[in-house]
Amino acid sequence: MTAPTPVKKVPIHLQSAQNRLYIKHGTVVNHDGHFKADVYVEDGKIKYVGPGSDFVVPGGVKIIDAAGRLLIPGGIDPHTHFQLPFGGTVSIDDFYKGTRAAVAGGTTTIIDFVIPNKNQSLLEAYDEWRSWADGKVCCDYGFHVAVTWWSKSVQKEMKILCEERGVNSFKVFMAYKGLYQLDDTELYEVFETCKELGAVAMVHAENGSIIAKNAEKLLNAGVTGPEGHELSRNEEVEAEAVNRACIIAHQVNCPLYVVHVMSKSAALELARARQRYNGVGIFGETLAAALGSDGTNYSHHCFNHAAAHVLSPPLRPDTTTPECLMKFLSHHKAADIISSARLKGDSVFGDVLTGAIGCSLRDVKPSASLYYITSPPIRRDPETPKKLLKALALNHLQTTGSDNCTFNKEQKELGKGDFTKIPNGVNGVEDRMSVVWEKGVHGGLIDPCRFVAITSTNAAKIFNLYPQKGRIEAGSDADIVVWNPTATRVISASTHRQACDFNIFEGMTCHGVPEFVIVKGRVCVEDGVLRVAEGYGTFLETPLSPPYVYNGINGIKNGDDESTNENGRNLNIEEELAIEI
Ligand code: URP
Ligand code: ZN
Ligand code: ZN
Ligand code: ZN
């Protein structure tokens, strides 16, 4: 795969109204299955998914040949901060550049955060953020709103945002003491309000009071560089807050989505809570950054390199964290893992129960071996059954975001001499899909269906955009990525489309390249060439009471077992994790 081609920005009024598109010979991958099919798109919607032989292609239609390619639902990044005012500066990717980069990487929907200042009206902040985004976004977008202070008026505004402004999720901070941090009573009341409204509560889980004490001590001891960032907010500090947030939400039976789970310890607390509550009402997100980078970067000799990796919660020095978090994201039936290997073109395991799980080919007696002859054959790797078992039971984390919040060198330098002043945030909106594919599917830990679930479908379900988004099916929005699973590209700040001057995934070779990206029927990436339309995206109103989230809370069984931890709930989590980690 060649390096990305420079961006060509074409004014929206000059773009041809290519409203009909036929994609043939591809393999459609949804979270629950994959099959060969042609896809017909008209006026921004998917109109047909099925065998080419059953469909008469109208004349004058643009045709894309997707032989050997996967057709996946466009990515949904549920966590971005475009042009966020933070730490005395503003993040450098705005709603145009940020969504343009998203589209380049195969993400066709983003959900950003409105973060009001203390004492600012939530409605006023929402209007401000809308004015920054509308007219600029190249793909559809939604908003979560942060509750950064608490009063009766804030509570009233939450209701208005839900009922009149298309918001269904609110983020609270347990960190950033003196700025955004709420105390436990306030968390309790916000969660209670979310529950009453049918909204999804989201939490930034780190103990801000401990962080403030640790930071003060470190600075007094002369630790002023970026290494102090992780030291002041170590794994325990995150894990304690995850546990506390889950408990507080459970007191009022409010569904909780824990954003940016960054450590093993925090993921473990989340998994324990999911197990305690039978998988009901607790959801977890991790970040491309956590899967594709680690905290050893904080001890880099160059301030700019180290500071570029500063985000909160931080990356962890334990270098086994990325793989462990990917395992927490995995969740698949053996059958899917087998077909995944086939999709990737690998030789494949045998029968689900015996060949794949029960034993490897090495254990099979010669007389019985005929029984295991499948095509392609069972893998000879004796570790295979164990690996499969590991992958079967998880689903402890459900989504991957980017937390894209980019600052350039000069902005990061605001924290030279005091790590607490380094603006928090990293890149990821462009590379999230590639990094998750590389570490997950190419790394053999998840299959392409699970890839679709954790990069798109689960976010669509949790924030109630499904099946308009997150699925390739007649009736859904035509947000489609033609994904080449065998092509590779190398990530670099010198070729990325993001506005920032640093890329935390610099030099990573990624298998899996978005060759075509179709945003609501519009071909925005064509053979690697990016042609976005500024203002083409629209604001997505997210309806209240997402069934995927609220059915469990209300005692209704979802047909879809992925909303609960069913596969995992009979396992002893400590035992399971002893195998896992
Ligand atoms: O470091 C981060 N994550 N910056 C953005 C703000 C937040 O807490 O998500
Ligand atoms: Zn946060
Ligand atoms: Zn964030
Ligand atoms: Zn699958």
C-alpha cells in the first residue's frame, strides 16, 4: 500500500451528486456474522444486501469491485474532543480537520463531548459546541454533555438536553480537582438523574483528590517532568475510582459507561463489577492509545516525545497492558474465530468443540485423526485450545474510542517544568481502526466480527444509533468501509491528516487499510484518495432509553447476549484472569 495521497478539499457545491453506488464481490462483516454479498446504495441509504444474481443493477451507477475485501460498517468513535478549550489552550484538531481525519481512517461517525465551564449553563455550552461543529463536520456526529458542576438548574438543563436537544449521555469527572471533579454525593445525584431520564451515565474514573496530593508531593520532591504524570495517577488511583463509580451507579440502578479504561487494574475492577451485576448496566471503553502505545514513553529523554503521550488516565509502564486490554475486548464463539482465520486467509482450526477447544491435532489419536480432517486443517499449535478458551469468555470491555484531543509541541510545552500543566490528550481518531485491527485481528486475539462490534456496533447500540449506524443492512445509513485486510500502511505524522505535529503510533505497520470510505452514500476515500465535504455531516439526535443498555436494567432480556456477560458469568473471574494476564 502506498503512502496516503494529499487531501483534496472540494467545495460541497462542486461535488457531483453520486447518489447511487453498487459494491460487488465483497464480504459483508457485521458484528453477528459475515457473508459474501453485493451492496446497493441510493440517496445515502443501503437499499440492498444480497447475492448479485438476485439484483438488477440500474444504469448509471458507480460500481466498486470489492473482491477480496471486507465491507464493514463505518467506524463510530464514541470519544473525541475537537477544538476543546483545555489547560489554557484549545485542542488543535477542529471539527473539520478532526472529522476529515476520522473519515480517512474509516470512521464515519464521531461523538464529541460538550464540556461546560464551572457555573456555565449546559444549554449555553451545548449551543456553543453546536456552532463550532455544524457546517464543519465531514461526517455525522453526536454529543455527550459533561456535568462539571452540580445544582438544581443543571439538573433541569439535563432534562431539556435530553428531551429537546438530542442528548442521551452525560459524563462526570472523578478527576481534575477544582476544575471538573464532582464528589460522591454529586455523582450519586447525577446518576440518579440519568436513570430518571433514561440517559447513559459516563464516568472519567480517577481519584482526583489522591492525584492532587501525589502531584504536590512529586513536584516538591523535584519530579517535574512527564514521568510525574503517571506516578501521580498510577493504576490503583484509576482502579479505585472505577470500583467506586460502579458501586455508586448500582445504588441507583443507573447504567454506567466507563470511558478510557487505561490499566489492567481498572479493567479488572470493571470486569468484577460486570460479574457482580450479571453483566447488566456496566460498559467499558478503552482507547486506541492504550492498545497501541504504553507508558514507557513517559521516561523518554526528550520532553516533547514524553509530553506528547500525556493523557488522563495515563498510559501504563506495564508493557503487557495493551495485549491484556485487547483480551478484555475479545468475545467470541469458537465458530467465529474459525471463520475469522479463514477470512484472514490463515489455516484454520477444526471442529468447534473437539478440534478447536478440546484438544489440538497433536492430541488426536491416529485412528481418530480422520475425523478432524477439515479444509483448511486444524492448527497444529498446541496452544490453540487455550487461546480459544481465553477468547471465549470475555467481553469485559465493549468499545474502543480515541479520546482524540491533540495539542502541538508549543502547547505541550506549557507544562515544561510542571507536568500538571501539560495539556492532556493524544491523537487517535484517524488511526483507531487500523490500530485495533493490527493489535486485535492481525494479532490473533479477536475476529473481524468482534472488530466490527468494538469499533462500531456496540457504540451504536449503547448510544442508541443502531441499526441506523453500526450495521450493513438494507435501511441502514450507507456508512461503509471497503477494508483490505491484507494491505499494509505505516503510520506517520508526516502523512497523517490530523492537524497535530506528532503521532503516538509513529512507525507502526498496520495490516488492514480502508481503501474506500463511504459516508452516507458519498465516496470520501477512493483508492486511498481522500475527498471529504466540509459540512456534509449532520448532528445525530440520540434517543433516550437505549434498549441495549436499559433492557437489562429494567429486567428485560435482550435477544442479543452481548449486552450481558453471559458467557463469562459462571467463571471465577480471578481464575479466569490468572489465565488471561
Ligand atoms: O487526557 C485526556 N483524556 N484529555 C481529554 C479530557 C478527558 O478527560 O477525556
Ligand atoms: Zn476523561
Ligand atoms: Zn476524553
Ligand atoms: Zn464473527
